[in-house]
Amino acid sequence: MVYREELKVQGRPNITTFSNVTEPVREITRRSGIQNGIVVIYSHHTTCCVITQEAAFDMSMTGLETLQQDFVDVMEDMIPACSREGIYLHPGPKALKFAEEHGEDARGCHNTDAHLRSALVGRSETIVLIDGQMDLGEFGYVYFIDFDTTRPRERTVQVQVIGE
């Protein structure tokens, strides 16, 4: 059997957004009626990803949990934010023209760091479902991460439950 639903989360400007989607995914899993199989949480958005991680509880001054802030800081060291034109080859003139023709502004196109981070981390997680429960371990949570800090946007989280 296959069951699919989606849920919406809101990205924020100027900061990577972590949305804890654990409970909504559990509700979708319950509605599926599937007891044993897998739950796939994924993003169509090429600047977003899905991870499993524990909650850190303590907050950084940015409003992120400390473990989330550490994650953002490591990503910044590996893939610096696109803070000015020319830091990356993308977007080039053709990409900017295409974006303009489709209602995007130039600032929104300078999100190359978000694309690279998402590609590195991955846009999905697969979690084993046992007796109707996601096997996340004792401290596991599911987070949808929006790396695109150029503007706030509503994002769609895809959830597919496969099994019996």
C-alpha cells in the first residue's frame, strides 16, 4: 500500500529555517493506516533538505537551537553564503534572464549557497515504520531545512508512507 500527503511550512528571510515536522509526519503516518514499511519525507525544492537529528533545547542568539546553529556554522565554513555577486558562477546572465521572465528578482537568484548545501545534505529521509511507529530512536526528530535566506516563502513537505 502507498499513502501520500503534503504539509506546508514557512521559510524566513535572512536565516536558515529549521521546521520540526516530526508530529505532522506522525499524524500523516497514523492516517495512512500502514503499520510496517517506510516513511519517506522529501522536498521538491532544490534549496531545501530533510534531516533527522536530536533536539538541542538550548537556543542560540539567532533563535535557532544550538545544534541547528552549529549545523549552519559548519555549512557556512564549507559553502559560504552568496553575499555578493560573483562569489559563485551561478547565476549567470542566462539564468538571470530566465528568472526575470518568470517573475523572480535578481536577489532571489543569488541563492547558490542554498542549492549547494541542499545537494550536499540531500532532499529526503527514509524512516523505518514498525508497528505504526517511526523508528527514530530515543531522541530523533525530523527537520525540514530551508537554506534559501533570500526571502520568506511557503514550502511544501512531501510525505509518502509505503508498506502494509
